[in-house]
Amino acid sequence: MRLSTSGTDRMYITNAGNIGIGDNDPSDALTVYKSNTGNATGITIRNTETSSTYSHARLRLEPQNAAAYAEIFADVANSALRLGYDTTGS
């Protein structure tokens, strides 16, 4: 499946269910490519909760069996970027 805007393909979903943004043949579950010389390019993960000063954002990576995980955690209240690892799976 292809999704387009203004006649240009933007996102692809393969028969295997992989999603490609800027990649028409993604081999991973999610692939994002963007050529943008001289400017920052990336992915934004935002927590839009406004009722708390503890509206953190987290990118969590865990294996199929969830026996452990690693995460990158934006700790807004303490102006920190934390890296975490847990082998307990909790």
C-alpha cells in the first residue's frame, strides 16, 4: 500500500506489515528515512499531557519475551535525559 500527498509517495506498508516512511521497501517494522542536508532530521515522540509537570516522554526497546528492556527517557521535571536498563522485565 502506498500513501501519497501532492502526487508524491510518502509512506509504504508492505505485505509483511512493515511501514516505511521515505523507504519504499522497509525490512523492519518501522523505517524512517529523510534526506535533509544541513538540517536536523528525526522522529518526535511527545507526551502532550498538560496537567502535570511530570509529562515525560520515553522510547522503550524490549525483546519478544519482555525479559528485559532498555529505554531513553526524557525527564522534563529534572531537565535530564536518562538511559535505563531493566533485566527483570517489569
